[in-house]
Amino acid sequence: MANHNIPEVKANWEETSGVWGMSIDMDVCSGCQACVAACAMENNIAFVGEEDSGYGRSLHWLRVEHTFEGEYPEVEATPFQPIGCQQCGHAPCEPVCPVFASVHSKNEDLNLQVYNRCVGTRYCANNCPYVARVFNMRDYERPEPLPNQFNPDVTVRRRGIMEKCTFCIQRIHQGQDKAKADGRELLDGEVVPACAQACPADAIVFGRLDDPESKVSKLSKAGRGVKLIEELGTLPRVTFLEEEKTYGRTG
Amino acid sequence: MQKVLDLIKNPSFKIAILVFVLVAFSAGLVGIYFTQIPPEQPILFPHNRHVNLQIQCLYCHSGAWKQASAGLPTEQKCWACHGQLKKYFDPVVPVSEWPIELQKLNDYAVNNKPIKWVPVYQVPDFVHFNHRPHVAKGVACETCHGDMSKKTVATLEQTVNMGWCIDCHTKKSANDPVLQAKLLDCGTCHY
């Protein structure tokens, strides 16, 4: 057999704390969907309409999950869980992309989706344990005056492109750029993603995980923190603060 | 099969193929030519005259040092100087005797119409270029935009593609692995 000199590629992720992280307090989340709406506005998410939504093609990067557990008389509601991309440190979506559209940012430690590389194989969505990725099944119509509210900092995706939560990377860049222009370090809480900004209960906290003094790393390590499907070793950067039922809501 | 061979041997078929190849080739050339000519601007702005008067680039393109977009001047900015220039302000010289481009400017400024400048350097929607870090790091305007003291309207001096960006980013960050990780990260420009 001819030796084609194909380099051996091994998954090699170090278990680091990550750079950017989010904590979501399930105790104070009221499931109002403001984060979902804010995310859609910030990130130019298309409106798919009733029919496609029925096929499960809605494009929201964030969904508020809420289920019921138990047999009929003793039905208990699970807490509201806004689930988007967990920005895994060891992401299952990355190694499966044949065109390297789903790559890991070394610098920000985020999972990137490079829209101009994406050819729409949808392998990444099939491999995502959080079902965080959504696919543009068609070029959805945006009737006037909807194009006037486009965010110029975010690409408007077209048909055949996979997309997902970016942790509002455009706001991260803006914050870093502003801090650099002012010649200072980025402050904790200066970068606020659209979902955290819209949350009326302040359930979503965003910040740097590599800074032990930041609000998000304190909350994540406070003991109530759980990570979704952590046993897969995906190293998610989103921490859900478990319900203590201290606010009177019993489901 | 024999019919096809006869057809290929037919001299008129050969000529037709030759004509087709020539037409396709020249159509390609014309296409390339149209990408190289500068777009038509509403006013044939003489950059060279303004630069030779020692007017800074940042006076008109004032966004370059603080934000992503360098910006194009409004008619009010032009009129701030031109409205004061004595030669044209003198009531003795009627507007109709001004140079033709200044007549256009007068029309824009007096009627408060926006000048619809056509951007020359453009990147696709999925690329997010930011002028500020480039200016802050001391990249001179003429590195990318050419020597404006020798040009009238802006022309495309440099094919703007990713290889060109990456080349410069690699060179500038050769000694700094941390900076290189940032400059060569996909998420720096594509999001």
C-alpha cells in the first residue's frame, strides 16, 4: 500500500476552565421567552412560519425547555431551562465537519460556525447532544419593513447554512474593541449577550470563566451548578443553577 | 459514430468551435475588466487636490480611528469648507460659472440632499472588517488604499480577499503566538 502521509489526527482537548461562560439560574427563570425573542432580533434569525415550524425547522438559537414528569395526579413540572449552544470545550460537532466550518476558536474558546465554509451536510447537528444547532431549510421571506431591523454586525444567513448560538460574539468583539480603544482591561459584566440583556429576572449571567473574581465563575462554582449531559465529557461552558424552590414556585 | 466523426472533420465545425472559444475568452476578459474599473461616483472628487492641501484622511473619513467603518463625508462636511471659500462665495461669480463638480456639490448642500457615495473597498456580508485596530496599530491608509495624492476618484488598488488579509496578519504576528492566535482565528472576522 502506498503511504499517502495522512497525518494522524487525535482529539486532544485539555480540561480548562474556558474563557467565556454563562450561568442560568433555573430558580428565577420564569420561562417568559424574552431571551428567545431578543436572540432572534440580535442575530437576524429568520421567521420560518407556521408550517415549517411544525416540521421542527424553527431557527431559534435558544429554546426554553419545559417538560412534565410523573404519572397523572402527581405531575410535576421541570424548571424552565433556556437551552442554546453550550459552547463545549470538547465539542462533538467540531470533528465531524468535513469542510471545517465548525471550528474551535483558540482565542475565545468558543465553537464557531463559519457560514461561508458551511456546505450544509448537517453532520454537526446530528452529533450535537444538546440539539442546539438549527438548519436553514430555505431562504425565508422577510417582508418589508423587517429588513430594516437587521443587525449589521451579524451575517444574514441563506439557505443551506447551519447556525447556532455564538455567545453574541459580535458583542464580545465590540466590548474588547472598546476596552482596547480606551486602553484598559475588559470589565466584568461589560459584555452582555442579547439574552442576558433581555432577561427581566436576571437569570442569565455572562462573563469570563478564566477570571475567578467574575460573577459568572463565582455562580458556577457556588455548588448549585449543574451542566447538561456532562458525562459525555463535552465540557459545556453553560452552567444551570439548580432549583432550590426558594421563590415559592412549585410547578 | 461515423456521423459525429464527419461533423468534427467538417471545417465549418472547427471554425464554429474556434469562434466559440474566442467569444468565451473575450467575455471572460470583459468580465474581469468590469471588476477592475472604479465605480461611478456622484461627484468626481479630486482626492489628489485635497491631499496636496495637507487635509488629513481622518478629517473626512473620521470613523477610521474609532470604529469599524471609516465613513464617507456628508454634504455638510464638504460645505463646511467649500461654503467659506471666497472665490465661490463671492456673489459676483454666479453658481452657473463654478466648476461643474462644485455646481453639483452646491446642489447637494443647498437642497440638503445626501451625496450617495459609492463604496469602492467592499467585503462580503460574512466578513466583519474593523478599521480601528488597523489604524491603532499604525497601518498607514495608503498600505491598502494606495497613494491618494496621485488619484482623483478612489480606485481599487488591492484585490480584497482572505489570502491577502491572512498574509499580512501572519507577517505582523510572527513573533507573538498569542496575537497570532487572535489574528488567525476564524471568529475574528467571520460571525
